[in-house]
Amino acid sequence: QVQLVESGGGLVQPGGSLRLSCAASGSIFSIYTMGWYRQAPGKQRELVASITSGSVTNYADSVKGRFTISRGNTNTTMYLQMNSLKPKDTAVYYCHRAQGSVSYWGQGTQVTVSS
């Protein structure tokens, strides 16, 4: 089992920045993919960005150039730097980790972009 804990969400004005963090614990594999998903009210959960254990990254078109995903020096931490935030970025952001054939999800952290 793997436990994922997100932090760093909150309320920010349009144009502002936030940094999300995800910490993984438990049965950690060295080969994995981690990612951030988000779900806005009334919408499906969507991929925001992902990063592999080999540091290959992937971004949704809607966040390219504004968001940066990264991982820590261990296999257990991941970050999402979000700049130039827009009201449409408002959602619950979920940390995800896939290792082997198993997916794990965090509880989510709310990001609200509003003036």
C-alpha cells in the first residue's frame, strides 16, 4: 500500500502562484509515474501533469508554460508549481501514483483562483 498526502492548496488571486506538494509513504517502488489531476465541480477528473521516475514530463495543453511538475531527490515527493493562475484552474487537485499495475490517489487539495 502507498499513502499520498497533498499540501499547498488555497485561495489565490488571478495571476498569482501556488506550489502543491505530494508526499508518498508506504511500499515505494523505484519505478513509477506520479501526476497531478484536477476535478472542477460538474466536470470529469483530468490530468494536469505527470512525471516518471526517469523525469519524463507531460502536461495538459491548458497548463503548458504556466505549470511545472518536478520531483524531489527521493522517490517519494512531487511538486506542482502553478504560475499565472486563472479562475478556470479552480478545482480539487489530486496526487496520483502508479507503480506496477496499481494506482494510488491522495485525498485532494482545493485550489481556488478568485478575486
